[in-house]
Amino acid sequence: MVYLFTALPFLVAFLAALAVIGWVGFSLHRPALSAFILVAVLVAFSGSTYGQLDVERTIYSRGTGMFYFSILNYYLWGIGAVVALRNAFNRYQPVATPLAKYFIAFALLILANAFVAGASDDKSLHIINAFAYSGLINVINMSIFFYIIVNVFGAPPEARKFLKFLLIAIGIRGIFGIVRWAFFGGDTANIYENIERTGVKLTFFDINDGFLATLAVFCSAWLLSYRKQFLSQREQYSLWGLLLLEIFIIVFSFRRSSLVGMGLAAILFITLLPAHKRFGAILLSGGVLGGGIAILTALRLGKVRGVNENRSFLFDIFGGAKGAESGSRTLEYTEAWRSLGDYWLFGKGMWGTMQSNLAELSYHAGNFGFVHSGFGHILLKSGVFGLIMFLGLLASFATYYVQARKTLSGDLQMLADAGAAGVLFWLPTLLIGTPVIEFRSMMMLGLALALPFLAVRAADIERRHAVA
């Protein structure tokens, strides 16, 4: 019996190694299925517990206590390695991406931080600090997910399967959200009721569900506008149902960033429409956004206790209203810049913190290792250099999309447009949210960035087959 207990850890390790080898073999043969599992998890599970009375761990943090990184993160890296191995023997090489140099720049920056930590005499610093989730490791995770999406689903049939799978998964997630909202009190991560006592219930607090909903709204509207003559009546009803469901999800999330993000996506959609269709789209979009702002203001902002009577839609940017979200974000950004001091060029490192004892920033709860701004967070951790790299990444994406769209048609053009709409959706959150420290958020941004490149690769393979 003693020998059995002694050998048990080795037996478990052996079986785990066999399981990993088996998974690698399976993924080499069926990489799309392994990638679909990852995408399904990202769609199905919330990553936010902010505002919950009983905080619980999410699937995105499972494993971090024992393995430092989450199990899902290792799964992501595993698929990335498998896809890279397959690409070494793939006759269809990946689409050249202008984003690669920015991904590499961030990887080198993190490695440089690891070198500095290892060489430092500061006993509180360890090499592993350079790879903390409170740093910029999720930018690297985003780049790996980008790589997986473009290469695994790059063939035309796979691209279309991926789009169909995504819309169905988002629809199922939306149905779950609205049933929970109607009959079970809505999302438990509800700071507006649990802390602010506004009496509202939410569909989803996690900003990623707003992103997914916007993606579904955009694709549904696109198909109903451009492909209606090819759709059966049943398909049209389904798309209208999906569109209305996801708009409801966004409006009753009471998230300003979701509403503004959907508005930016709507502006792109209207701009791309033929001139004779724009007026109706403007009226419909304006009505939805105006109604959403009115609902948010009346049911959430207007009911927060202990705040100014003139509480504005952007009170935490321009105002000093007090309450659960006390303090001006502008003040926080000023403090973050001041904290940089002489480290303005390359930042304070992945372990760097903002220095402040202002009472107006009490909502940080003493944790100043992040900034309520994706751009501000990147600036704090990697300085002006990192911020320029990230802005360059977004600018390169925009340039690529504008040029690539001219070469696309049909549903592949819709994929590219949806990706651009998705990136526009993320801009408000990058300005005033915390996406960089959130695994799920950066995966979703990576998905949005990948869609135009996925569409181009699928179109390229389609053209090669046509010529052959």
C-alpha cells in the first residue's frame, strides 16, 4: 500500500503526459475542432465577477494558483504550437500580416522585462513578474489567438462554418441571458443593484457579451441588407430574431461602453450601405441608440444615490460625482502619467504600479497595478514606446481592412466588415475600461482583428482553386 501511494504521483503524471500527447495528435489531425472548443468556451463563459456579492472564480482563472497561468491559457498556447507545426508542412502559407511586427515588439518588450527582473538586485522582483496578467501578457495571448483563427479557419468552407458556429453560439448565449434576466434576476455580477441600489437587473455585465451581441447584430443586419433575396423566409425570421435579441442584450446590460460601441459599429454599417438604403438605417439605428441612452439614463444613472443632480452620461470622465464609481477617470489618467516620472519611454515594467493616495481613487480598493483605460494601462507598463506600438497595430489593421475590402465579396466581405465593426466596438473600452488585464476581453479583440485576415486568406484559397 505504501508503494502504491508513493507511485501514485508518477502514475498521474504519466497518464497526464499520455493525455497531452493524445490531444496533440488529435489536434494535428483536427485542429478546427480543438479551436472550436476554445471559441465555445470564450463565448459561453463570463469572465467578470465585478459587482457580485459572493465572488467566485471564473473558468479563466482556473489553474492560476498551482500553475501560475490558467489551464485555458495553456490550452491556447498548445493550439498555437500545434498550428505552427502544421503550418510548417502546409502548402497554403499564412497571409502576410502587417500586425506581426507589433506582436513581436510586445513579445520582445516582455522578454526584456524578464531579463531586467532577473538581473535586478530587488528581491521582490522575479522573472515570472514579467509575465503577470496585470502586465501585458494578454497582448501576447491575443496575438496567438489571432494566429489560430486566421490559420485554422482560413479555408473557405472552414471560414463559413466558423461564421455559422459563431452566430449560433452567440444566439444560444443570448437566449440564456434573456431567460435568466426574465425569470432568475439577471446577471449576479450587478454592481448597479448590489452596490448602487438602483433596482435594475442586467442581461450581462461582462463587456465581452456586448461585443458578441454587436457582432451578431452587425452580421444579421448585413445579411438582411445584402443577401435577403438568397435567404428563405425562415432564415429571415431567424436573423430578425437574433438582431432584436442581441439589441435587447446590449441595452439592458446598462453598459455605456457597449451602447457606444454598438453605435460606432452602426456608423460603419451605415457608411458601407448603398446611398438609397442609408436613410432608413439611420432612422432605425438612431431610434435604437436614443432609446438605449434614455433607458440607461432613466433606470441606472438617474437612480444612483448620493450623486449630483446633473449626473451626465460621461460623469466619470468629466465629472466628480460620488458614489460606487466615485472620482473622475481623468484624474486617474493624470495620476498614471505622473507616476511614470522618468520611466515615460519604456514604462514602469510589467510589475509597475500607479502611485496615488487620492481619496477620489478609492474605487481601486488599494490595487494600483492597473489603469481604467486600456491605453493608459499600456502606457503605465510599457511607456510611450508600448503605446505607440499598440496604436500602430490598430492603425495597420485599419489600413489593411480598407485595402483588403476592395478585393472581397459576399459573406467573406461581411466577415471583414464584422471584424472592423468589432474593433470599433472595443475603442470605448480601450479608452475607459480594463480589457488588457482580462483574458477573455483580449481574446475577443484578437477575434475582431483576425476576421479581415481570415476573409482575405479564404478568398485567396478560393481564387487558387478556381484557377486550378
